[in-house]
Amino acid sequence: MTATPKNPSWFDISMDAWALAAVSNIVIAMRIGRLAQGGPAAAEEAVRMVSEKVTANMALGCDLMSGKLGSSPEAIVSASIAHYSKSVGANRKRLSGKLATSMPENGGEQE
């Protein structure tokens, strides 16, 4: 995501939202792959996914009510996108590392 200025334009906001949507889709695909594998790792990922979403939404709500996101619509939307971008980026990094280490050497093909 780009570093949006204090008074972002709607164009900057839309570019950040587009980037967040793109990275979110990558994370969703990686999580679906993790869940499709089944087992304890899938159950752990499902619990983590739900708890992260609840935590992120509650934190954003508290920031909104306390005025930490700003006072203009542009500032609030920009700060909201930045808020979610942090956790989405962290999940992409985490899942990318796990994906690389959990894949078999031969790509899953049986010999």
C-alpha cells in the first residue's frame, strides 16, 4: 500500500483500497488452501481467522469512536484501509512462509 498523506485524495484512497483488495484475495486463496488440507493446522487457521477478524473490527470501532481515525470522511476511510492493510500484509507474509515449508519437494505428485 502507499503511504497516504494526512489529507488523502479520493484517488489515493481508491488506489489503496484496490491494493488492499488485491492482497486480500491472495490471502483468501492461501487460507482456502490451508483449510482444504484439513487436520489440526486447518482448525487452527480457522480459529485464528475468525479471532483476527473480530479483534480487528473491535479495534477499528474503538479507534473510530475515540476520533483516532480523523474527522474528515477521507481521513477515516484512509485510516480504516491502513488499519486492515497491516493485518492482511502480516497474514500474507505468514502464510507465504508456511506454504513454502508445507509443500512437498515433488509438488505433491506420487512417484
